[in-house]
Amino acid sequence: MKIRLIILMALASCTPPKEYKYGLTPTNVQQYQEQVQKNPEMELVDLEKAIPGLELDIRYATTNNFTGEVIYNLAKAYARKPVAEALALVQADLKEQGLELKIHDGYRPYSATVKFYEVYGDTTFVASPYQGSRHNRGCAIDLTVINSETKQELNMPTPYDSFQEEAFPDFPLEDQEAVANREMLIAAMEKRGFKVYDSEWWHFDFVGWEKFDVMDIDFEELTK
């Protein structure tokens, strides 16, 4: 581990620092590695390894997202260690009901948040690059629920990444099945320390996210 850290630090020292235009300078891979050395809770955990069998549908690694572009080069989902541990408890709770989680996104590099803002601009549905997002801190998860046997998604109010009022977690719907599924998901997540985002039923922030820094570390750097 020490040798790996020395190599990463040497590589980082040879790389010119990125320039950011929104007044925020996020944590880079060298700073992140130093933080993890001091506090293991800071680690970004690969959710597929932390929760075996977890279903992933990482839309930003495809063109099937609101930008129409591939944003991530790898279809990976990461979260800070306490977030991953809490998510594993949610998965265990749901499995008792014959259900499971499907993950659409976890940790998101700050550069992706900048891209989203410049494509869409409405901070009701995309984060402001002036503050960064909970995703950039490794403390937010985008997800839905599937049937364990069929792997089919449960009926929810809207598709993922829908920029409609119906995506609000308190929006009154006529579809009572979707309402029940939405409320079930929110309750399951809140039980394990998450809070639903005000305008997205699929987005959950981990309580205590303020303790973690905004990061701009590509998935490729995390897999080294």
C-alpha cells in the first residue's frame, strides 16, 4: 500500500493541475489517497465488490442519458465506505421482501457535474458547479428497486433522470402502485441513514455528507 501511494504521489506531482472556472477546486487523487491513509472511512468503495450480486445500470457510461453522450469510460459505481456499508444493509432488508436494488450512479467526478450543468443548466435537476454535488463527495446514490427473481424494475413515478415534476418525491400521483413503491423505497433508505432529494425520487443523500470533500477523480484512477 505504501509503495502504491508513493507511485501515485509521484505521478500526481508530474501532472499539471486542472483548471476550474467555477471557483471550486476539488480534491485530486493524491489528496484523496492521503486522506484515506489518515481516515479509512474516506475510502471510495467499489459497490459491486462491497455488495456481491448488486445490479448496475450505469447510464452515464452509455449514451442512454440526458446528455446523449458517454460521460464515464467505465461502468462503475463507488461510494464512501460508510455509505457502502449502509447500502448493503438496505439491500439485505429488501431481499427479505424478494426485492433488490439497481444502481444507476454513485460517486461522480466533479468534471461530470460541470458537464451536466453546461448541458442543462437548471439546478433543480443538476447540481451547481459552484458548490459541487453530494455525488462528487461519494455520498449520493441514484437507484431503483427490482424484483429479485425477474430482475424487472418496480413501477415508479417516472423513469430515471426525468426532468418532470412527477419526479418530485412528494408529487401527488394518480398511480397508487407507483406511490406505494416510491414510499417503500424512501422508507427503506431512510431506515439506514439516507434522505431522498427534493426533486428526484431516485436520488438519496447519505446523512453526514458534509464531512466529505468534493472530488474530481476519474474511475480509471480509482481502479489503479
